[in-house]
Amino acid sequence: MNSPDVSYPLEDTENTLFDKATVIDAPDADDEQPETGADIAIAMATAGHFKTAAAVPNPFTVEDCNEQEAQQLDCYPPSYHGLLLQLQPGVYYYMCSRNNNFTNRNQKASITVVEE
């Protein structure tokens, strides 16, 4: 998000937390390890179901799921080991889009990264 007072994703997709991140470790990655910001975002958004952006023909088309289930993120694993990332200094805002779907929850936060 651009700021904590909005409830929609960042529109500038070239300057995100993930675009400025470096993958240090990817415990679930087999041969495919996320390298670009888009790869990292897809891996995190799909709980590791897809490892790279190139592997995703359409994030709302998932085997054994209908389109509504896919749009509500019901087709992806409930847990994920995640990625160990090195982040660049800055303030990054984020939200839980899954819970915004129910309209009665609003989970937002920020990450502040400083140089040592």
C-alpha cells in the first residue's frame, strides 16, 4: 500500500518491498528459487504453491479449485515456511487482503527497515 489509510494494493509495482529484496534462503524451493520481485511476491501470495512468476499462467486458475475459491485464496496451503529476505532501508506498508474480503476485518501494518 502507499499509506496506511488506503485499503487497496500498491499501484506502483516497480518499487515494492519485494523489488528491493534479496532472497537469502528459500526452504521450500526445489529447483526454482524466487529471484525477482515478482517471483517473491507470487511465492508469498500463493504460500509457495507457485515458486516464480513465470510459473503462473493465471493466479486465479488453480488445479482442483473453482474461480471463486481461487480468488478468495482458498486453494493455497494454510501455512508456508516463507522466504528469508534481506530488505533495503525504507518504510513499507502492507495489508491482509484475505481478511479484507470479509469487510469486517482490517489488518494493516508497516515494516521499517533501517541501516545499521
